[in-house]
Amino acid sequence: DQLPEERVREKLFEAICRVAVEFGKFHMAWIGLIDDASLQLNPIFHAGYEDGYLQTININVSADSAFSKGPSGQAILKGEVVTNNDIESSQPILQWRDAALKRGYRSSAAVPFRHMGAVIGTLNLYSDESGFFSEQENALLKEIGMDISFALDNIEAESQRKQAQEKLKESLTILRIAEESAKLG
């Protein structure tokens, strides 16, 4: 049974969040995608202890927005992993700090991922430990972002391959019908 491209992406995002919490031992993980019209980063999937947090955040990824100064907005604008190892004393995320601390988030990371070369979203990870993200973790997170990007590109490539096969099959059917019609004439 073949799943449509969108459903494959959804399953990928769900699995990434679940694995981050279950095996990565993160307090919470969520994936957000950029809405091209509004430039908002919209949460799509999450796992772990969220307790309404995603309804409290507003992330706009236009460079001049005050709501682009946190790790997620900066990860998208810079196209690189951005971490915050001390949410309690961080100025850039002042508007999200209280909501994050209330839920036990002490450090966070935003991992941008791409589709066909353009940053389209972030994987956001929260730890209940301050200072959680070291250089080694940042290198792993960069690899994870590249892996997500690779998977998204492959999902689309596979979908395009299937569409091309279907079109070829249709063309061959039309050709066969035309050949048989020519024989009748």
C-alpha cells in the first residue's frame, strides 16, 4: 500500500519527535514548518511534555520581527543549529522564557532543515538540564538536520518517480490504442 507524499512526511515528523523524546531523553520535541504567506513557524508535531506551550509561542521568521530572535527564528534565518543552554537568563527569548521555565525547559536547540535547498522548518528540542547542548551535541544536531533534509528530498524524488511511471504507463496505453486503431484503418 503506497502512502501519498504528504502522509509520508507526516509519519517522518511524528517519528522524529517521538524518537527524540523516547530515546534522546528530551523533555519535549516539536517540528515547525514555515508558512510562506505569513512567515510564521507553525508547530506541526510534538512529543513529550508540552502542556500548552506551543499555543503560547509566536515565531515569525522575518528578519526584522521581534518574534524571530529566539533559537527557532535564528536557526531559520541563519540556516544553522542554534542552542540556548540557559533559558532562565536568556534575553533573546524573553517573551517565551516564563512559559518554558513553567514546563521545566532549561535549555533548547533549534535544528533547521531544508527541502530542495530552502530552509522550510525546524526540529526543536528541550532539555530539563541547563547547559545540555555541548559542541558534540551541536555537531550531532547538524547531522540530524541534514538527515531530515535528505529524507524530505528523497520523499519528493520518490513521489516524482512514481508520477513519471504513471505518465509513462498512460503514454504507452495511448500508444497501444493508437497502434491498434491504425491496424483497423
